[in-house]
Amino acid sequence: MKDHSVPLVELLQKHISLNLSRAKCLGIFIIAMLNCRTVNMAILCNAMPSEIKASSWYRRMQRFISEISISWKVLPLMLVVMTGLEKQEKWVLCLDRTNWKFGKRYINILYLGASFHGIAIPLFGVF
């Protein structure tokens, strides 16, 4: 099976200081999110392109999320470069707000994004 994550892994390593193993893990995970159109890890781990068990992928992603910190200042710039939005003269901006209740605490998030082929690329968020 062809590994479609190679260009993404190179881009991730250029913008985020990750070793090759972590960059590959994140690249594969991002591609799975785009293919599955979800962030549900249980679904994503079943769609990973390898012979590794879904439960192993799930644990690997839990460790990755708990151990790796990516600057929210770098992420929007990286996404804009990855998608080629910086070359476009006009952008379609999207404003999204979500509200969750976690226990007794309310969590409100307001995001500004740029539309790219039906996907909102996050540019700025207020928590």
C-alpha cells in the first residue's frame, strides 16, 4: 500500500519540531481524519492504513496526545501553507461557536476559519 503521508510528514517536520516517528504518526492520523471526516479516535483507529490492531493505534494516539504539545500559533500558519490558501487573493471566512457541558462546567469555543474545499481551516480561536 502506498504511503500518502510522506509529503505531509515532511511539511509537519518543517513547521513543528517532531522526530520522524511522531511526525509519521501525526501525518497518518491527519489523513485518517480527512478520509473519515471525524475526530472520533475509535473510528479513526479502525481506519488506519496498516496491519496494526485498532486497539494499538488507539493507545498510541492517547500517548501522542498526552505527550506532544503543538503551538496554536504555528498550527494556523502551517495549515494555510499546506492548503495553498496564502496564494489565494480572496478567502471565505467562517465563524463557528460551540458550547459543551463537561460535568458542571460549561466550555465555550469561538473559532474563525477559512473555507477550503468545504473544510474550515482554523485560524484563530477563543476559549
